[in-house]
Amino acid sequence: MNLNSVLVLGALISTIGILGILLRKNLVIMLMSLELIVLGGAVGLLGGARSHGALAHAVPDGALFIPFIFLIAAADACIGLTLIMTLFKTQKTLWVDEMDNS
Amino acid sequence: MSEVLFWLSSVVAVVSALGIVFSPQAAQSAFWMFAELLGISGIMAALGAYLLSLVTLLVYAGAILVLFIFVIMFMGQRLPIKQIGGLRLAGALLAAAFVVVLLLPLIFSPTHMFPSSAAGALTHTELYGSELFGRYQLLTQMGAWVLLWVGVGAFNINGRRDEI
């Protein structure tokens, strides 16, 4: 459980998220893949914070900024899902291939 | 102990991330997302950030994931009934096991659930609070404003659907 393995794990989760955005055509799954990217970044940041010492009795800035990452993730999920619902009302589909922007 | 927890949770996180991306229906992706959040929470607990692991479960699984599932069910993409019937017993067993695991430390050592600090030193959660409302107070308040205006913006976007 050294710094390298935590960073590789975070990068792996983020890469799977990017893969989801590139491969899937469902808007909700694409938004969930976006959350995966953010979560992978948070894991990497926490690994960096852990490398400065035990987290039980100190709070480095890396661990302190993770609630703000969650805040941004919550905000983009809220706005994204609102936009998806609005798009669904006008386009009647969730698949990006079937949407037309005329 | 934390080493075992870390590797177990990282396997859970990576497998369920693949499950999110490659499951055929959005509803199945949402359930894989719950497993993913459990894995991430376990990773954070193994790294020693106990408050963050609880916040991950509370904020993500309690708020964001419920929002996702609400939207998916609203769009009418639900699991077939037959599939849900097969999963019901497994889900009940999993929930019972989860409750037992949560209750075990309460029964056996109620005072040692979380590592306490030495006398006079601040605990983990107190340190978080003192940093967030001390050095980073402006950032915390700006975050609160962002959440407030996200709510207002979502309300506005959904209200004026004719203009989009």
C-alpha cells in the first residue's frame, strides 16, 4: 500500500471512467462515468496526502480538499441530471446517437 | 489489517467500475455504482481517512446515487421483474450481513470504534472542522454558495424547457 499503488489505482479508476464516456451512448451512464473520473482523482489526492504521514492525527491539504471535490461532483450531477431530464422531455430518448439538434 | 482492506476494496472498486461502464442497462450501472462507492469508502478507510470514508457513503450513496436512480426510474428504464425476483434473496442476505458487520464493533467494544487521540490533542474530525472553518472558511462558504445556486439553476433549467 505505498504511494505508487494508490496513484495507479486512482489512475485506473479515472481511465475506466474516460473509457465509459468514449464507449457508451447512454447519457446517464456517461454522467456516471464522469463521477468515476472525479472519484479516481480523489483517491489519488488522498494517496498523496497519506504519503506525508498518518491521517489519524493530522489533516494535510490533500485530504482537506476532498470534500470540495465531492461538492463539485454533487453540483455537476445535479446540473447534469437536470439537463438530461430536460433533453429527455424534448428529444424523447437518452441515446446520444438518436438525438437531433435541429 | 488496513493492507488487506486496501487491496480488497481496490479489487471491488476496479471491478465495479468496469461493471458501471459495461453493463447494458442504466439501472444496472446505478447498482454497480453503489458497489463502487463501497469500494472507494473502503480505500479511504484503509488509508486512515475515516471521516472521508463516511462522508463518501453519506454524500454519494445517500444523495447523488439516489438522484441518479430517481432519474433512471423516472425515464422508465427499470430492471425486468424476473431479474429483480432472482436478486431479492441475495439483496436481503447482503443487507443482513452489512447490518451485522456494522453492529459488531458496537457490541464488542463500543468505546474503541474509532481511534481516539492522546489527551489534549484534537481528534481527526475536530481537526477537519478547525481547518475548514479556520484557514479555509472563505472556500467553505463559497462551496455553500455554489450548492445553493446549483439548486436555483436546476430549478430554472427545468422550468424553462421551451427555450432549450
